[in-house]
Amino acid sequence: MVNQPHSGPASSPGDAGPLPHSVTKVAVWAFLILLVFAGFLALGTWQVQRLHWKLDLIERVNQRVNAPAVDAPGPKKWPDITAKSDEYRHITATGTFLYDLTARVQATTELGGGFWLLTPLKQADGSIILVNRGFVSTGTTESPKPKEDQANGMTQVTGLLRITEPGGGFLRDNDPAADRWHSRDVAAIAASRGLTQVAPYFIDADAGPNPPDLNALKTTWSEPVGGLTVISFHNNHLGYAFTWYTLALMVAAGGLWVGSEERRRWRRRAASNSSSHTSPEQPGD
């Protein structure tokens, strides 16, 4: 028996065209590129939202700081006090300082390292507000009292309402038992001194009538230096938004380039396959 030769063209691996796993690979890459693009786009949009929020915050704080002082919120308003609605509000309070219960809270200011002096101010209704009377250097061992004899008299304090700072500082916890404080934690300081009916905020006192020259090289002061509240908000959101949007565009451009190159490769393969299936006419016998 004689086997007849196969009449069709010989097959080759190049005749098959794009393999199924190639299509799957491209689909997976397209999905990943789309996912990364969407992620960068979302981050950029979030930063734009943060930018608007930060600008609104700065405007609100500037208005509060520069507004005339109003009476400090009383006990009935304490539950409603929040950082968003009240922090940095310019307020005033009148009462008697309990100097012997002053807490020294570690601080670093433009005058160097030292302490904030937080002294309870007892008001006429019996309620208490902690007042940050100001900064003293590390070398100051006593809790300085004002030159005027006001230890038993009424004192009016004007300053900025600040929200309590619970817990402690960065990697440093407050230690009430040792009376060591790294943050102005109103509740913990009040509890350590047996105080009740204490406001959930404290007051950063304004500078005195004759504040010292902050550029002078001093290490001690006879009284705490007020008015050192730092009112500054980092606002880099526009730069962050630009960065995320740029990365999104780069990913989109890269994805389009890869897609274009893959399309060209498939077209070349299709043209190669087409030419391989077309054979020249053979002359007859």
C-alpha cells in the first residue's frame, strides 16, 4: 500500500497566531495598569480635597486668633467643645491662680528647651481652667509667680483656647506618679492634683505687656514668657496632588505605549502568518 503525500502546506509554529495565554497576559497587564492609574488618580483627588480643607482651616483659625476675646466657655458648653469648632478661639477668663498646683510640661520653643507652666485658674463659680502661663527655661527650678502680689487676688487671663493633649509626646508617655509631663493632658494633670470640675481645654496665655526679645540669648526669665503659641499648618497638598496626578499620567502613557507595541506585534505576526499560507503556483507536468 502506497501512502499518498499530504497535499496541504506544511504547518509551522508561526502559523498559529497569538496564543490564548498571550491574550490573557495582556489582559492581566491592562487590568494592573488600570488599577495603578485609578489609585494614583484617587490619591491626587484626595490631596485636592485636603487642600481645600486646609485652606478653610487656616482661614478659620486666623479669624479666631485675630477676633476680640470672648468669655471662656462655661461648664454647660464643655460637652460641645471640639477642635474643629473652638480651637484657637480668643477667650478670656477671670479667677484665682492656684500656683502651688502648677504642672511643668516639657517643651521646646524658639527660646530653647524648657517647660510650659500650667496653673489652675479657679473661677467664681468653682470651675477650673488650666492656664498655660508661658515658657520657662530648663534652668528655672521654681514655678515663677508674677511680680504683682496677686497670689490671693483675682486675675484676668486672655489667650487662645487649646484642646487637651492626652497621652504624652512622641515616644514619651506622661508619668503622673513622678509628675513628669510631656504633653498638656488636662484630665491627667487635674486628676494628679485632685481637681474637679475642670474644663476639657486649657488656655495659652497671651504675651505680657513687656515680652522679652526672642532673639536675645537668654537662659532664664523671672516670669514665664507667654504668647509663644505656634500657629502654623503645613500645606503641601498642592504639591502632593501634582505628584500623584503626574504619576497617573505616566502610567496611562506607559500603558498606551505598551498597548500600541503589542498591537503592532500582533499585526506583524498576522501578516507573517498570511504570507506563509500563500505558496507560489507550481508548473504542471
